Amino acid sequence: MGALADLLDGPVDQVAPRLLGAVLRHGQVAVRLTEVEAYDGPDDPASHAYRGRTARNGVMFGPPGHLYCYLSHGIHTCANVSVGPDGRPSAVLIRAGEVVEGIEVARAFRPGAPDRDLARGPGRLCRALGIRLEHDGTDLARGEVTLTPGGLLDAIASGPRTGVRYAADRPWRHWIVGDPTVSPYRRHPRADSV
């Protein structure tokens, strides 16, 4: 197994915090991941795969290590990493990061945004990297968008997922403590625990 395959091997709630510190790269822009969120398919009512496979969520069903992209609110592209065994739909939403290479290009994609906000939030992150719906299904080991494991981190926190209506209280949102690029927590106004 390669380093990326090792990183993505296991249940999604265990894999998600391992992605913190990893680097997502597209073209000249590279972002160090500072915040992620886990979604566990048929066992998670907040997951896009909760009700089964569709044309939209097919990448979540494997194999691991591919980019799952979708439109949020019909406007913002969001990116996830498929994880776990092939056929088991699970993915980690890439919520936020720090631009570590190609900051001028990221600034051009997000004009007027302060540097800490360039990739702060899932839609902003994709915009800063130039990731679009057409990148759905990209192999992150050898595709146009790549993911490289990071080093060990000392201060990682976990808490409830942000902005989801169902199973919001699962502590499956993970972030690097004290990092200014982590997005603010927002509970969905109608969140119901399941």
C-alpha cells in the first residue's frame, strides 16, 4: 500500500482526523488541510449516500482516494475524499485549509479575501484551488488534483458537525486547534440528533 492508501484505510470517523495537515494540490495552488468532517453513508442520515447510490454520489462508494465533488445550495463546489473499503460509501468533507503554495493564484480566484479566508470554508477552499464539478472522481494519487499525507499534529479537536440538519451532534468535525483558517462553527437551525 502507498502512503495515501494507508492514510485512507479504516472507518471514516478514524480516517478524517488523519487528513489534518495533509496537502491538497491543484495546479499551482496547494492547501494544508486544517478542518475536515466525516460522513458515513448508510449509517449516517447527514450523508449524501444515506439513501443509497445515485449518479451524484457514486464516487462515495469507492474506491477510496477519489475526489467527490458536489454543488452546495446550487452555487458552491464542495470537495470530499472517498475513504474506507470499496463499496462502502463514506467520505471526508474538506472544510478548510491554509494556502501554502500559489497564494497569488488563490488570491486571483478569491479577489479581496483576506489570506486567512482564502480557503476557510468548503466552498471557498474549492474556489481557491480552482476545483469544479468536473473534478468529481479524480484519483487523488495520480490525477489533476492530488492529496499528500502530512505530518503528525499535536493539537487536534473534535466536535459536532457544522451546518447539517441530521446527526449534527456526532463529534465528526475535526480541526487543528488555534489555526486561524478553521471555519466558525454553525449549528443548523433545525438540527435533530439521530
